Amino acid sequence: MQNKIFCVWLLLTVWTTEAESAKPVSIAKSDLVHPADGMPGELSCEKEINLCRGVKLAAKIEVTAKGNGTLTIGKLKVAVLDDHNDGAFYEDEMLKTDFVDGDGFLDLVLSGIICFTDEKGDKVVRREAFVSTSIAANSDFGRFIPVLISTLQFVEIGLASSSKLVT
């Protein structure tokens, strides 16, 4: 009898844990819309992120008319969109922004390619890929806080001499 009760308890525990686990979320450029009260060229997006059981925060991306965009979640602010050519910009304008689960908590993973241009700004002279697993959730405090911060890891990617800046 005790074995049957233990098996039922174990099944309910596993089912409850799986049902409440954090679901991966991505924010893409296609999610950005023109805000009703915004200026021409501005974009924004807001998604509720279930970081872990009982911890939810709004992730908001706001993009200026000049093409610079910031992701805000809690007190964290990260530049994730750069279309403004000032010597460097993100390929495809925006970093890949994912909240992924590896341990029951969603971690913010940013990845992409930074393109560097020549002095005139009309030719890409160098591209560097990076991945940053920069922020992780910690439910012990009941809120989203930075618990792991790592530097961006750059890898230079070779370019053909005919690569041009697309504007």
C-alpha cells in the first residue's frame, strides 16, 4: 500500500513540476510594432516572461527613430537592436533574443553578428559573432536578478572583398 501511495505522489510531483516549468520565449524583430502614441519610426514590443515558478516579468524592447533599441527586463537594460550605422551595427539589425530553460529557470541568451564598417561607412570590413549567456533567474529572492554575468565572446568571421553595407 505504501508503494502505491509513493508512486501516486511521485507521479503527481513530476506532473506538477513539468506543468509549471518555464517555457522558452524568443523576441524577434517581427514582434516589434509601431506604438499608437509613438513618433514615426519608433517601434516597441512587450512580452510577459515566466522566468520560473511564481516569477513573471515584462520584457520590453523600445526602438528609437534612429534605429537603436533597448531590451528592459526588471532593472536590466541591454542594447539589442542597432540599425544606426556609426561604424558598427548588428547584422539583420537585431540580436537574437531568447529566454531558454536549462535548469527550470529561463536564462537570457543574446547572440548575433556585429558588422564593423570602414571610415566612410559604406563597406563592411570585419564581422564578429558572439553569444552571451548574460543573465539568469534566481527564484530564491522572488524576483529576476543578475546572478551570472559573462563577457561577450567574439569570434572574427572572414569576409569576401565584395561585401557591402546594406542600408
